[in-house]
Amino acid sequence: METVKDLRRELKGIGFKVSIRSYSHGPHATFIHTESEEKLTFNVFTPEQHKRWKPFFEWQHQHMEELRHIAINEYADCRIYGLIPS
């Protein structure tokens, strides 16, 4: 996985997608659960939300180095915020 396009393809396979929007500080990624359209904009989970997001977090943990590479190298002038946990 080298690019955002590759990232989107990978996420689609596990039922998630990513939206990347430009803001004044630079591009920012928001992950979305495809079936429910729920955006990951929170950090306190109900049991149902935890169950919904657990596959994503497991995937994210396994692909942390690839995500870090995309976050830093996809755009020449700035990094993509939100791809990796801070």
C-alpha cells in the first residue's frame, strides 16, 4: 500500500472508507464505516460502536507503518493528518 488510492481499496475490503478534505492546516483524513455511514470523530465508544469499529482498529494496528508512509509522503508539501493515531 503506497497511495491513498491503495488505502481506499484496502479499506473497502473490510467495510470502511476514508474521506480526505483540505483545511487550512492541510489535508485531514476521516474514516467512515460504510454500512452505517458513521464517521470516526469520537473517542468514547458504546459497546455497539466498539463492535462496529473493532475490525478497523485491528487493521489499522497491523498497517501502521504503511499508513505512516502514506501520511508523510502522499503530498509533497504537507502530511495528511488523522491517518495514524496521535
